[in-house]
Amino acid sequence: MKTSANGTEARSQRREPTRHGPVRLNDLGDQERGVVDLLARGCVDRDIAFALGLSEVTVKCDLARVRRRLGARNRVDIVRLAIIE
């Protein structure tokens, strides 16, 4: 933790790594690609979690990370990008 001028400790903000150019689906990890593939096939979080042996929370976190990395606004954008590539 950092110490501010008045002596109190401030937590540092967690930052995403800076991107150098657009992230493509091929740049995602295997688990993230698997989640996107099943999402594009119409599966819901519970089905994706069961198919990949993950928890539903992990699937939601993976989708949030993919959305940020791809610059997608929502799940529909993720699927659209998956179909295009």
C-alpha cells in the first residue's frame, strides 16, 4: 500500500494491462475461447460451466474479462465478434 501525504495508507488501484492494438479471439486463453465458443452456440452460463467443469462464477468472470479485452459492450457483441472471426 502507498502512504499518502497525510500519513494514511491508500490502496493502489488494480489496472488492466495496456493494450497495444486490438485483441482478437486467438489472443484469448484456451478457457476463455471455450467459454466464448459455447456462448456462441447458445449455451447459458450454467451449461457452459457444466460443459467445461467450471463454476458458474468463473464463467461470468471469464465473460467479463473477454468483454473488456475485446471492447465488447455485451454478450451479443462477444458472439458477433466470434462469428466474424
